[in-house]
Amino acid sequence: MIRNFEMARTEDQMAIKYHRVFESYDFEEARNQINRFIMPKRIAPVGDRRRLCYMDYLHIGRIGIAAMRLGHFMVNSRKVDGHHLLLFCLSGEGRVSVDGIDVTIRGATGVCIAPNETFSGEFSEDCTQLIFKIDTALMNAEIGRANSRIIPIFDLERIGIRPWVNFVNAMLSDRATLDLIRSTQQVAAAYERLCINLLVKGQGVDQMTRRAGAAPGVVRRAEAFIQRNYTDQLKLQDIALAANVPVRTLLQSFRQFRKVSPMRYLRDYRLERIREALLGNPHDSISNLALAVGFTHLGRFAHDYRTQFGEAPSETRQNARARGKPAASPASAKELTLFPSSAAGAHGARTFRHKKVVAGV
């Protein structure tokens, strides 16, 4: 079974701190530096404007990685241009809206902002962000088609994304590695290729890019809600409420843009997560996995799984064992140290003084 990740190392122990581009008590200077290295966006402090701000930044080929801390602030950005931005919180939390989809970033939860999407949000006083700025051409080349994106909501507790998380942890924890990447173009190119490959393979491609035509906000809001809550016993009314539309509108939108119903999308997403878990750890209990992601009828689950993948869950597990995959060990403090657990994030983050996220600041 998938276990929560634990935080054993603070951001102060990350080797990227040796690549600091600024450290200042002047918020205006901090804003200018962020606009220079990340992207132009409107940032405003909440409360005292004088606070320690800093950002560490490193290029790995066409991927930029930044760790930054600005205290309690709000942000409003125009459309992201030319890059995909991945946002995580090493400490604290952020509440963001990406093209109308609301996400709370903390612990194991992160988000990807794709080109031409807008975002706004608020970050807590104790928040330290980890940001990946990925060139659009690089992402499209890895996925294999233009105007593509990965699944926007990250759950770092998923087995599939674990190789990328381990890769990032190892890379950002070692100063000698980062110095070599910075000084040697060939090494940087090799790390760039491995980073983007593990990311796309582990996170998966957003289904909205697999069909012609961009889906409307109602569909994307519903999909994001499903991806965040697929282990719960969701009903159609729950999904419609999260998408802020009547059930009829939700059904019509999914039929037009996804060719399936919202509940079928939920079922297929659950099946994908179970298959991913079986391939990653063929010693997991199939019935426990099915129950953990929301299936209540094991016979129907087995039938749906065979229909979806052309084999029984037991055959998937047997084939994974035959390929010699070792059992995935529980995620330990040594394995995953940069990203905190969702539980730790929930209890460790300070609360906001302002509950409402302001879109324009």
C-alpha cells in the first residue's frame, strides 16, 4: 500500500541553497528578481513589507529550479507564456486558482500550470516554495505532440511519481552534483533528459490533450476534483457541485469533450491508479488496493479491470513479478526527504489571516 512520505530534511539543508541569486529585506527587490527568473507576475505582501526574502535558482538545461521564500504574500499572474510551472510547498501552504480550478498546495500535493493558463493565489507566512520552470518545447517533445501537458494535480504519494521524486531528492541534496550540472553542459543535458522523462512517465499526460479541442472549465474543474478525491465515495452530485454547474450541464460537457460520463472517468482513473500500484509493487494485496481507491464491489472491479486492460489484476501482478520487479519498499525518511507528507503539511502550516484568496493584487 502507498504510505505517506515523511519530511526528514528541511529546506535549509538543500544543496540548492549554494546557488542563491538574492537575499533581501526589500520586497520590491525580491519581486523584481522573481519576475526576472521565474515569470512576470503581480506579487503583493500581506502585512509588513519588510521581511527576509530569498531565492535559490539553478538551470538544468531547459529546466529551471527555484526554492524561494517571501513570507505571507498574494500573487496574480497573466497567462504563463512559453513554460510549464510546477509548484510545491516544502513548508507552509499555498491556496491557488489555476484557470478557475482551486487547489491547496501543501505536503504531497502540487500543481502544474501550463502555457496560456492564468493563476492567482495566497501563500502562508512559513511557506517555502519549490518551483520547476520547464520549457514548453521540451515538454512537447517528451510527450510527443504540441500543446500537451501532464496531469495538473500532483500527488507525490503515488507510486508512479516516486522515481521522479527520488531523482529530485538525490540531485538537490548533493552540492557536488549541482556544481557539476552547472559547470558541464553535457551533464546538464543528461540530467535534463532524465528529469523530463521521469516526470512525464510518472505523472502521466492530461487526458484533455488526448482529444481534439480544449475542454471548457467545467470539465477541467471536475477532473481536478476527481483526481484529488478519487479515493472517496464520490457521487455525481459531488462532482457537479465541485464544478459549480448543474448535473445535466456536467453530463453534457463530459459527453461532448471526453466521450464518457464523469463517473466513468472516475472509474477509469481509479483503475489506472491500481494498475500503477500493481506494477510498482506486485506484492500488494489486490483487494486492499481496490478498496483503498473507492471500489466497494470486488467482483465488478475485477470485471472492469479486465475490460480496461485485457487482463485480470492477478495477471498484471504475476507479469510484474515475472519481470523481476522487486517489492517497493515503504517510503522512508531516507528515500523521500524534500517533500513533506500531506499529514505533516496539513498540521505544520500556519493558518492564513485572510481566508479569501484575492485574484487581483
